[in-house]
Amino acid sequence: MATISYASNQICLWCSQPLIHLQQTKICEKHIICDKCTIKNRTCQSSCPCCWYDNGTNYISTYNLCPVCCNSLKSNGNPPVCHQNHKHCPQCSPSGCYLCNFLALRSWINSTFENLPNDLQPIVMVCHNLEKMFEDVQQSNVNNSNALYNRQDSSNMDSDDNLMTTENSNLSKSNSQNTTNNNCVICMDNMDTTSVTLPSCNHSFHRDCIEQWFQSSGKQSCPTCGHLYGISKGPQPSHGQMTIKYITTPLPGFTTENYGPNEAPTIEIIYTIPSGIQGPLNPFPGQPYQGTVRRAYLPNNQEGKQVLALLQRAFNDQHVFTIGKSSTTGQDNVVTWNDIHHKTSISGGPDQFGYPDPTYLLRVRQELADKGYK
């Protein structure tokens, strides 16, 4: 059975990005992933993508199923296999292994199933069905084991069970009291007289902690449940410009579509941020910073236009850029990207920050959603 090769707990086991403070989320017994990679709005008990892959692989192997149509494979003959040795129906093989395609997605960052592109929805739906069937079998096994245990032990109960019940009752009461005296989940220290409660979700934090959280994240969301209260202005200098042009050079990986008047296959974004003085949200307020001119490219299709609209909102709220150290030149106090990835080249693939890159639009939408732009 093929399984994921997991790294240390210093990175997310699904998207392989470094874990940063509260992004580390343990959502199952085996895996630690960042909060961006949890699967949203599904009916399965597990929201861990690592479990979905491992359990789906386990299920098709145990019951000899095709991971595309989920039907039983014929016992005779040699069905085609993918590079992870998942067996397929001959007629399903051209579609590609859905488990392997699911593994290749790697990151969706708070995207719901309904927001996935149409070509990715069947992949996630098949893996959802496999995970659901796996959980149903597991639950059936638990129910059968409990029924057997109750039949065997119901006549052997004695007075020690009363003591056990009392001890468990006291333990529950103690746990309930500890829950009442919650720590602040941002700093993990005990609550004190400075704690405040957010109005809609009723989760409490130290006042300084939640104010710094709102300011640093830009997205004014509850760290516990994610309820969005608003979007703060970000660290991007306020006097920049975002200009939109259309160019005739098509982007690799996209088909030609019908365009409106004065449009072309590719959207070119030109960001112009002049040099200036750092503000209160920047590393060294009052000190100068060096500006920049950046170009980025999107396909002129429906999804590309959606991403463009989200980027315009993020730019207006000053979240596309920040001021820091350039990862390419090493120069400090310069305008840099602020965790929203852009394609700065037309071609060359991901290694050259260009196209083709089949999952880029999905990833950048997820990054924008993480800042509150959906």
C-alpha cells in the first residue's frame, strides 16, 4: 500500500510549508498540518487530507476497488496501475488516478468544495466517497466490538464499577472547571482582568493579544473559530498604484476564449510602489524604504478575472505588499510580496514563476481567502 512519506513536525505534512505559531493544527492522531490545509464543508469525520489519502489507499486496496469509479475490479486479468500501484478499471485509466491527483493538489488553503474549479471537484469528490466508506467500515467494526463486549461482560459487573463511575464523575467535573478557566489561545497564559470577549462568537482573549492579532494578520478574524469581523489596512505603502493592461501573448496551459472589446488573452498587472518612509505597521517606522515596480500575469478567463477582482480588493486594503528583506537580493527595507504569490513571468513554469502551472489560480485564491478575500 502506498503511503505519504511524512517529514518532521516543523512543516505541514500536507503542503510542506513551515508551521507558524497558531497555524499548527493537530486534527487527527497521526498528522500535524497547518490550518490552511484542512478540508472544509465535507460530511466526513476527518478533515485531514493526509488521512483522506492514506485511508482511501487502504480502502481500495482492501476491497480491490478502482479509485476513479469506486467499483470492484475484476479478479481476472492484470488491471492497469499508476506509479503508486493503485489499480484501475481499464476504462478509467485514461482519467488518471484520482488518489494521485488528490495528492498532487497539496494545498487549498481554506477553500470549500464548492469553490474548487470544476476540473478538480471530481478528484475531491471521489476521495470524499472513499473516506466516507472507510469511516463507515471503521464505525461498523466499533459497533460490532461494543455489542460483543456488552454481551460478554454484562453479567460480570460488580461493586468496583460504582467506584469507577464516581472517579470518572469527579474527573469530568475537574475538566469542566479547567475549561471554564481557559487560557488565552494566542499567548497560552491564564486569563486575567485584561481579557475581552468578541461579540459574535463569544471567544475570549487578552486585550493586547487580540489587538496585536488583528493588526498583524490584517484579517480581523477570531483565532479560535475564524469568524470574520473585518479587514484591517495592511503594511503596504498607501500611495502605490495598480494598473491593468491586456497583452496578446497567450499564457501556456490556457485555451483561447472570446474576449471583449480592447481585450486580449492575457491580463498584465503593473504594480508601482514609490520609495518613501516606513509607517507604523512596517519593521522600522520613520526609516526610508526602497520602492518597486512589479509585473504579474493572469489568464483573461472567468477564473482569472475573479482573481484579478480579489487582488484589486487586497491591493486597496494594502495587503499585496509589505516592507522587509528581499529573498532574491538580500537587501533590507525594500518592498516585497506579502504572502500572495504572483506569476511574474509568462512562461517557464513554477520554477521561473511562470506558466504553465495548473493549480496556481486555485492556490492564489486560497491565499487571498486566508486574508479574508473571497
